[in-house]
Amino acid sequence: MSNKFVAPRGTQDIYGEQSKKWQSLERDARAIAAKYHIEEIRTPIFEHTEVFKRENDASDMVNKEMYTFIDKGDRSLTLRPEATAGISRAFVEHKLYANGKGVQRYFSIGPNFRYERPQKGRMRIFNQFNIEVFSEANPVVDVETIMIGLDYIQKLGIKDFQVVINTLGDKESQKAYRDRLTEYFKPYVDTLCADCKRRYTQNPLRILDCKVDGDKPEVVNAPKSRDSLNETSRVYFETVCSLLDSMHINYRVDDSMVRGLDYYNHTVFEVVSTDPNAGAQSTIFAGGRYSEMVEYFGGPKTDAIGFAIGLERALIYAEMSGTHFDTEDHIDVYGMPRDKESVLSIFKAIQALRHEGFICDFDHDVRSMKAQFKTVDRTHAKVVIICGENERANNQLTLKNIETQQQLQLSLEEGIETIKEWLKGA
């Protein structure tokens, strides 16, 4: 087959049993969102490039991974690489900050796009369950937001994980830390990779997250963010840790964690798999607090915190934990015509049952009864309706309850009532 007619590298087709697993992931995400009274928001899959490429951003996502194109109106547009920026833009555009709700929580489920080297759990089109919470900076909100993600992965049956947290401090603390890193790395600039030379000028914090230079002694021994925290930031982080303790959440502090995006401040966190088979992509979900995004889009000063769970990776870890997803086919009623003249009668009956809310299908091709009963077995149908010459002559259908093997010959109206009774509570 021509390479033009296969899915592009880093993408996938989801169908059959795999599709049912994805439906389960999304159902559980919506159930968790409902439990926490979180409102859904859907933003465009592409945005004006400036939504994502902000000022002197040093992150790899902005500098190396975005799918950007010029449209027919000569506008630069970008397929969304993450959800936070688009949700923040919508929060400002529609003046959601002015609705008087206090703490506002939003979730989204959908695809994002990044040009990265594909590997297990990392695709170029990847799907995320995303949470954003707009409120005053508050350690309670930080911990509650982390717990939303923990509730979700535990609902999926993921068992082996740990919360990893750090603080980047407030704006004042971050400036002090950047200045300190700039001075520290000054003698080492020539030894850094090309990307880190750029990061040194744009945002030296990004050097700490480098996949090339990260293990070098000069990077490992770099100053830690905690050494530049002002009193406000120190107390804020201590309160976050105290709340995690009080909620009996197992966590560790990693003072080298800076996260992959430039807009974070105060609390940043990752939830990582501790399964020995996790491999390189061990992060299950991650996020942090940010304070300048809403202002960037023209809104009032508004703090927020959020996280994203990659559904591809969540599925991998759920299955590693032994979670069983129901991928079998299930229908309520299957229609079986005995001859071609009965197909229309079965079709009408099936449509009437569908209008009553039953999940139905029928044999369109008048296969042998043996072949049709194989489909009944495969789809785990609870009831079959049969129509042949005798049924047509009496304007009736034969109903068979698969579980009890009870068989009746009834009119369509009587049959619907009987099926309702049979399937009540089934």
C-alpha cells in the first residue's frame, strides 16, 4: 500500500475493541468532572499562533514542536499543542471572569498536536483530559486540583504511582532564581547544547529540564529554586505540603522539577508511575499553577491551576495495572428474518424497538439461521425476534428470551411490552 494511504507517523486509527476502551476512559473522565462540579469547555483545534507563541517563550513546545501554517487569509495559525492557552483565551474573550462564580473549573477532552519523536505513550496527535481552575492563588485549590487527577487515575484502576511536587515561587522569587541561574551558568555557556545556549538567554530554568545536558554535573549542581524563595512563596509551598500530608497523599519534593512550559509559578507537580515496567514515559499526568495567562489575553489579573492527563498513556498504565475494559459487543434485541419477504417486517419492528430506546440490530441478508444465531452469540443479544411466512400470515413476531429460553408469538405492540418486561433490570 502506498505511504500516502496509511496513517501518518505518530498518529493512529482507533476502532473496534480499542474504541470501546477509549469510550470508557472518556466516560470516567466526565464522571469525575461531574463529581467535582466541573463545567465542560470546547475550544478550537487551531488558534492564532500568538495564543501559544508568547513573547520570549523558551519551551521546546513553542520553539520546536508546534504545527504552524499560513491559511488562505495569510494568517498564521497553529494546531493546539496544549489546552491551557486556548481555554484561557476563551475565558477572557467571553468575559467568564465576570460571572461572579468565584472558583471556576473547566474540563476539556480532545486532541492536541506536537511534532515529537513517536514512542510508546507519546504520539504526534495525542488526546488529553484537561482541567483548568481559575481562582485566587490558594494552596487548598492546588491540592484539590491534584486530587481530581488522582481520583481519575484511581477510577481507571491505576495503582502504582507517586505525586512529585516542587515550587517555582511567585514572580519576585522567579526573577531572583533566574538571575541566580544566569550568573551560575555564565562560565558554562560554551559547554551547553545549542538549545540550552538559546535557553540561557530566554529562560535559564529550561536548562534544568534539558534531555541532553540534564545529567551534566554543572546542571545537576545548579542552584535550587527553594534557595530563591521569598517568605510568601516559602509559606505557600509549606502550606501545600501540609495539606497533602493532612489528606494522606504520598508525595515527594523534587526541587529540580521545573515542568515543560514557561508560564508556571508556585506549585508544579507530576504524578509518575512507579510500576517497574513503566519505561521512559513514566509521567501519568502533570500540571501547575500559573498567574499571567489571563492578563496576557487582555483579562484582569487572575490566578489559575491546571493539569492534563494523556489518554493514550492513561490507557497503557490502566492495562499495566490489570484493569479490564469491557470491549464485548452488547445489544438488547436482534432481528432474524427467515426469508427475503420478512426483511421489511423485521426492519419495521426493529425501528419501533429502537424508538423505545432499545439497542437493536438485524440481519439484512437473510443468512442461514445458524449464521444468524452466531451473531446473536457474538453480540450477546438478550432477545431475538423472528419473522417468517407463518408470522407474516398472522401479523405477529416470534420472541425468544435468550436467558430463559421462553418463546412467544405476539403482535408487535404486545412484543414491545413483553420485551420491556423481560429486560427490566437486566
